[in-house]
Amino acid sequence: MKQFLVFLAATAMIALSGCNTVQGIGQDLQKAGEKLEGAAKK
């Protein structure tokens, strides 16, 4: 369990370091939502 939490924290840090601004995070979330929506329609 501890290893999973460390992995999750490291993944979150890497993902957030790619987004320098709140706007960037919003755009990334929007793109992820669009991909999920597209997959759900198939």
C-alpha cells in the first residue's frame, strides 16, 4: 500500500509539473474529458 501511495504521489508530481498554470491544468483536464467522452460513444 505504501509503495502505491509513493507511486501515486510521484505520478501526480510529474503530471502537475507539466502544467505550469491553472489554465494549463484546466486544458489538460478538458482534453482528458473529451477523450473519455469519445471512448464512451464507441
